[in-house]
Amino acid sequence: MLAAALPREVSVTAIEAVASYVPEQRVSVEDVAGRLGLTTMQTRLFRRFLGLAEIRLDPDGSLLDLLSAAVSRLAELRGREQLVRYVLYARAMPVVEPYPVNTLRELCGAFGLGHAVSCTVTHHACATGLLAVDVAGRLLAGDEDAGALALVLTGEKAFTRDAQYVPGTSIFGEGAAACLVSLHGARDRVLAYASSIRGEFDGRLDVLPEMASRFEKEYPVSLAEAIAAAVSQAGMSLQDIGLILPHNVNVLSWQRLCRRIGFPADRVLLSNVPVTGHAFCADAFINYTTAADRGLLRPGTRYLLAAAGLGATFSAMVVEH
Amino acid sequence: MDHQTLTSPASAELRPQVFDSISKLLPKVLGREIPAMSEDMKLMSELGMRSASMLELLLEIEDDLEIQIEVEDIDDAAMTSVGDLADFVASHAITDG
């Protein structure tokens, strides 16, 4: 079932600024596959057909290092820390550290955000980043301070086999993003958000072949429906969307999806797929900074963030720059 | 699907080789013998193939026939039966020559 964002009267969630970080160390898919024990053919198809060539890793860096690198690049946060009421850490994996380690609180303390309410947003897997932006808007809408801000963080360590590899589909790398969210901001205004949760696909697909087969069939249908729902909710058609900022699962699945929905594949920013791999919830925001750096986002450009998460969730968000 | 719809002479010439290659390589990719291979055999519903094994099969065919296959246009219809896949490969092949 597709769930749309509830009306928030006149307030409009705005993504004020986005910063991203990817570690410098490049690791080829062949090296990753070697560590994972994949066969030659399982390895070759990533580069040959799926458009994945290398990922970024910081094997000596901590989760705090990863997230801090993104926050430290968010220049728009400097001097406005006291306005930040909420810090939301969106992540694909529900558990990433043992008690009593609390990276999020450490990060808040390090960046002058200790006063903020902080929490993790999860259970939408790799689509959780979009959920967190929506949740941030809802929290701000309920805040008595109209000038309050929220900080949405994404970024995870790829530290186990399941966290590094979806068989025949994707390889995960490390990357992080920090988004400053406000209400009534001039940009980038969130026009619509749609998300569909399909709990019948909750399970490890590599050991549940029947579920995996059904998921493969359902994936493009459900992601296309989420995109259509978000675009429709925004009162637009796909032709009004200038750019899709995707999750970086692989190039081929996006090419196939584009053909299904009738959207030009060259307007999906796929250039990071070969160089970063799939960075969990951070992809769409890393792609945002790439698009901004390349001048692809002009005032008035309507773009769509889209992501799917194992488990499964299919989400899309229409935003106006 | 009508398996006689290939238009390019080169593709039509390649088509029987592709079918033979699929027949030879499918057991290797699936890790089991396939009795009575036919054009109409359904790759997913009958043989239990998934997209990953389909891509592995395409890689094996590339190596076997020394061709490259453009996969950008592949869709569900192309992956329905053995014959459909043979049609797709033959019409999306780029030979080394």
C-alpha cells in the first residue's frame, strides 16, 4: 500500500543544504568479490553488466569518522547549531554498534548539537533517508519555533558480508551525507513523498530463493508505483521531472526501470554507480551534491529522489530546487 | 513468441549458434542437468533462473561465442523462454569482427 505524506497545511519541508563525503580509498569490485569468495562469473557480471566497478571504503575509520566527515562539510550548519532541534540518523541496518556505544550522541556533542533531540530512523532499509527527511519535516511542523532546523544524517560502515553484497545485484560501499532541513525554506522544497512497505519480502534473499524470485518480479513494479504516486501527489507528470537522483543499486536495473516508466535513462544520475557503489541510504544525497556541483540543478528544477530498500520499501520524493 | 521474426541476416545466422550455446551452458550455470531442452522451456518458472543467473548465462555465452551482448534493452519478455533469450542474444550481439 502506498502511503503519502499527510498534509501539513501551509508548511513545506525544505532541504536547505546537503553535504556529502565518500572515503578516498578505492576498492575494485574484483577485490571485494575476492574477499567475499564470489566465483569469477559472479564477479564479472558486476562490471560487465551492472555498471559497478569500484566502491569507496575507509577500513580504519569509524562510523563517527564517516558521519563527521559529512557534517564537517555542511557549511550552512556553522553558526546555526542552536537552531537545530532534531538530529535524525537514517540508516539501512537497524543495529550498527554495541551498547553503550552511541555514535550519534558523540557526533552531536562534537558539533555543538548536544541540545538537540537525536534519534535513529530505520526499518525502510536503503529508502530510510527519504523517510527521515519526511519525519524531519513533521517534527519541525510540530515545533513551536518556526525557525527550527533538523539535521538528517546518512552513512554506514559496510562491515559484514550481508552488508557488502546483494547477490547478482549490488555491492555496498561507504559514504555519508548530511542534510539540513527546515520549514518554509526557499529551497529545496519537498513537494511530495510516497512510500510503499512490502513486509512480505522481509528476509535474507540469498537463502530464500522463492522469495527472491517474487521480489525480483515485484521490485520494478513497486518502485515504478512509488515514483508515479509521488509525481501524481505533486500534481505533475513524469515529463515535469528534470532529473532522478537514484539509489545506486546498479545501472542495469535503472535502465530497465526507465524503459518501464518511459523516462529517459540519461536523466537519471548514474555516474556515481561505477565509482562509489551503493552507499546504503546516502546514495540519493551523494548524487544530489554531484548534480549540484555539475550545475544540473537550476532554480525551479523539479527532481525526484528514489530509493528501494530490502525488506522491502519503495520510496520516492519530488523536490523543487 | 514467434521465433522467426529476426530481421538482420547476421542475427539470423547467429541464432542457431546461440541456441546451441544456451543448451550447452545452462546446465553449467544451473549446476544440474536439464533433460529435453526446448525453445519453449521457461527460464524462470520452469528452470528457476533469476536475474543473477541470467546475467551469468549471458557472460558464458559471450565467452563461448566470442561476442558481446548489449543488455541495456533486456526486459522480462526477453527472459521468458529459452527461445526468447536466444532471439534477444542474436539480435543484440556485437561480434568481435
